[in-house]
Amino acid sequence: MLDVIGIGIGPFNLSLAALIEPTPLRALFLEKRDALVWHPGLALPNSRLQVSPLKDCVTLVDPTRVCT
């Protein structure tokens, strides 16, 4: 039996998975792609993704997490 099922590994479910990891909750996250891609076809070649810490759903909840 699962406690959480996530459809798609976007920013929200990726953050949720990171927050669930140290808990006893059992979770399953489903993604149709074989690899994680951020905005496929929209990024410029050799560009780097820069995300404000205020948009990081994990840091705001638990800044001590390894994945933040």
C-alpha cells in the first residue's frame, strides 16, 4: 500500500519526493520520460538553469536537507 502517488516529476513532485525521503511514508512517482528534462526544446544551448532559493520548495520547508 502506498501513502503518496505523484504523477510527473516536475518541480513540485521532485520537492515532495525529497521531503518524503526521510519519513516512513511509502511513495511512488511516475514519469513518462526516461530522463528528467527541464523545459525540453526551450533552453538555449549551453545555458545554465538558475533558480532562486525562494522557488525551491524544499529549502523553504527544511533548509538542512542534503538536496537543497
